[in-house]
Amino acid sequence: MDVKKIESLARLMQETGLTGLELVEEGMELRLERKQEIIAAAPVAAVNAPVAGPEMLGVVSQEEAAPSQKEGTMVLSPTVGVFYASPSPDSRPFVEVGDQVKKGDTLCIIEAMKLMNEIPAEVDGTIAEICVGNGQVVEYNQPLFRIV
């Protein structure tokens, strides 16, 4: 494997946002990893306040604390790969928003290293959101679906 090929793989990782890549070719094994940039939040200064009940201490419900977190169960990608919404390009998608699913129903396929991995529903419910597009490269633990 030549250096130019390794450089092009590294560029591809950068462009697609992949953090890891493993390649076996002609008896050689290559593993590339990229560290993700972590942005730290600035510390928040403490406010002096008299001791009081929960309402005085700023205690809020879980919904108020994380309004951007949506209800339901998130189905996460078990691997890095390519997301396919249907079994073949000319087939209907496995699921669409609004479809009822049962635990174990196939939701999509993720192709990883030429292996087609069927991703099953983890719970019974309704598909509320499809978080990725057909043919999109997905990361490990990236949200794929939201089921309510």
C-alpha cells in the first residue's frame, strides 16, 4: 500500500467526518483513527443564595432541563458504515415516518466492510423520525431513528 493511498484515505475520513477506518488489503492491515475535537464549556460561577426549598434552588423538571431531547427511543448505529433505507435501490424503504413497528422488525441496513447488517427495532412503536439519509455514512452510536 503506498503513501498516496493512505493520504487519500485520511482525506476521505476528514471530508466525511469518519473517526476510524480499518482496511485489510493484500495481507496488510491498516487502521486509521482521528481524534474528535472536544469543545469544553466554560465553568459557571456559583450564585450565593439563601438555603431554601427546591423551587428557590433552580431545580427544574427533566423536560425543562433538556427541552431539545425528544421523547421516544433512539435507535443508534451499532457500527460505522453506509445507511441503506431499503433492501435494494428499486425497493420501497423498510420503514417511513408514521409506520408502526414491532420489536425485531428490520428498520434499515448498514453496510460495513461489505457486510450487510440488518438493524432491528428495539421496541414496539411508531417511527417518529428518520435521522439519516439513504446512502449516508454513519458513525458508531449515531442516531438512526426515533421510535415513540
